[in-house]
Amino acid sequence: MKRTLIISFLVAAMGVIAFVSCEKEGIIENSTITAVASQITETTATNPQGGTMPVTHNTELSYSGCHSGQRDGYEPIVSINYGNGILLLTIENFRVNCAMDSIFSELTVDNQTIDLNLKENSYAANCICPVDVNYSINNIKEGTYELIVRHADIIEYQEEITCE
């Protein structure tokens, strides 16, 4: 009798545990986070006295939360739009650590190169997730540039672009 009572109690406890652990997961919104910064670069402008001075490039970085569903194997897709001195970059499927807390950027611009290094603050996790990144840079003069997009110092994209 004691054995039957103990088995019944264990079966009931396991049923309660199974029922509680099967809660339906809440829907997580794919929020966007935006950061605005100013960066002084090596690009120089000539002042009226004939000297040169550094150019300040205001930047804006926004990114989505992790996309739901697995998208392994997808390479980042970079789209470029230029107008009125502003270069807009859209990077789809930018893969980050799924424990990523935030993304920040380091930008270097000179007369021939735009080098964008996107880095993340994250915790140790053994998984990745794709996010979409939007990045804008102002004070970009018309011309041809080598665009380099890095992720934690590793080149993810490199292409010659024309801003006109």
C-alpha cells in the first residue's frame, strides 16, 4: 500500500512538473535599438586660411533584435544608398552572439577608404543569431571608396563603392 501511494505521488508530481514546464512561450517583439555618435576621422577639409582640419562624421547605428528561426549559412547582405553627403548602409543577416547585449562601431574614413568595424558586447553563449543593422555616416564627399565592413576586426564585406 505504501508503495502504491508513493508511486501515485511521484506520478502526480511528475505530471505537475510536466504541465508547468510546458508553458507557451511569449511572443518576443523584434525591437530596434539606436545609437547616435560623432567620430572625428582622418579625412581632412581645407579651411579658409589654407590649413587642414579633421572632419567630424556623425553616425547613427540601429539594429534589430535576433530574428526568430534559424538562418545559418546566410552571408551578410550589404545595401548602400548615398545622397546629400550621407551614406546609408543596411546589413541584413549580420550574425552576432545570441547573448549579445549591444552593438557598437569604430569608423575610419579617409579619401579612399571607409572602414566600419562593428563590435558587440555579449556574454558567453554557444549560439549565433542574425540581426539587421542600419548605419548612416554624414559628411561623406562624392567619390569612389573601398568600403570595408568588419565584425570584431574580421572582414565580412569589402567592395569598391561610388558615392554620387
